[in-house]
Amino acid sequence: MFSSDKKTVGKVWLVGAGPSNPGLLTLRGFKVLREADTVLYDALVGSGVTAMIPDTAEKIYVGKRSDCLINTSPNRRD
């Protein structure tokens, strides 16, 4: 819960690596991924890219495949 006196400001980045090849990630994408506090990723993100996520970052798997919903959070919007 956030205090009403303070506003939390952050940034959201959408980073893609084409066919999940870490070699296709842009330098900027690599930088923001390495500096992330929280990373949401889906089934299309391969292990080479997820290995770049820092251990200190919260990792949230939100992928779904073939109508198989993984994240049932009430805040999720499909």
C-alpha cells in the first residue's frame, strides 16, 4: 500500500528480442533489462533472455499458451 503523501514514479519498458534470440536484443533493451526492479515475461521469452534478468529483480511469469492461463491475477487484462 502506498502512502497518500508520496507518489511513486517509475518507468515501464517493452523490450523484445525477435524470436527470443539474446543476440537480437538491442543494447538499450539489454541495459534496461539489467537495471529492472521487476520483469514480466511470457512463454515466448527464451532462457537466453531470461538469464539476463538480474537476480535482484522480481520475475513474474505472465505467459499463456493455447488458452492455458498461467497468471490468474485479478489485475490482469487480456
